[in-house]
Amino acid sequence: MTGWRIGWMVLPEELIEPCQKLAQNLYISAATPNQIAAVAAFDCEAELEIHRQRYARNRQILLEGLPKAMTEGAAPCEGAFYLYADISQYSSDSLSFAEALLARENVAVTPGLDFDPINGGRYLRLSFAGQTADMHEAVKRINRFVTSFRSNAA
């Protein structure tokens, strides 16, 4: 159900304020169909447990495979399927770092600036909700990237 609460609009200037008022009623709580689907999901314990175990394996792959400088100060990442990785050893510009990682290694991450405009330049958010094979590949590519990133910075 990830992403069901996300949306955006491009509006003429005169519709921005009325739509903001409307939007407040939409995002204060989940829509009825979403709530019904969420309740139904509780009947899928076996399937959900498979995903939970995969997320736990994937989290370990990232925590053990990425450079220690990126993971040693990371929050426990037990409440969601994201790792907030510290890239301060490599860069203070998470947006440029994320763009370069995507361009060079085809690994998509979210710049920390999306979550923290003050200190977010030092962090990336990495999702571990994907397939386990993809986590192994991502670790390989990120390690290759930071190695070349260090070499280019020297």
C-alpha cells in the first residue's frame, strides 16, 4: 500500500488556496477504500511475514555491505524499510551525490535534503523493500561508486 497517500497537482494561481483547503480533508486521514484495504491486509499474515523477513535480510545486506562510514551512525531502521545513510565522508551535497550515483551506477536513492533542509546534505535514504538480489547488486554498485568518488576527489 506504499504510496497511496502521495499525490500532487499543477494548478492555476486562483485554485491553489481552495485546493489546499480541500487537500486538508484528504490527507488528515486515509481514504475509506484505503482503510478497507488496510484492514483486509491483516488477513494476509503469512504473506506479510514473508515480506518482513525479506526486508530484514535486505536491511542486513545494506548494513553489512555498505562502507561502515555510511552505516555506523544510522538509525536502527526498524520502523520502515529505509536506511538513512551518512555520506558526509564523501560529500555534503546529497542531491549531487544521488544524481551522480544514478547517472554512473543506475542506483536510485533519495537525497537527505528531501527530509532535512539543514543537515540533509549529509545523508541519503536507501529503500530496502526491493528484491534481495537487487540489494546485493546495489551494495556492489554503491561501493564501486564511492571508491571511484574517493579517487576522483583525491
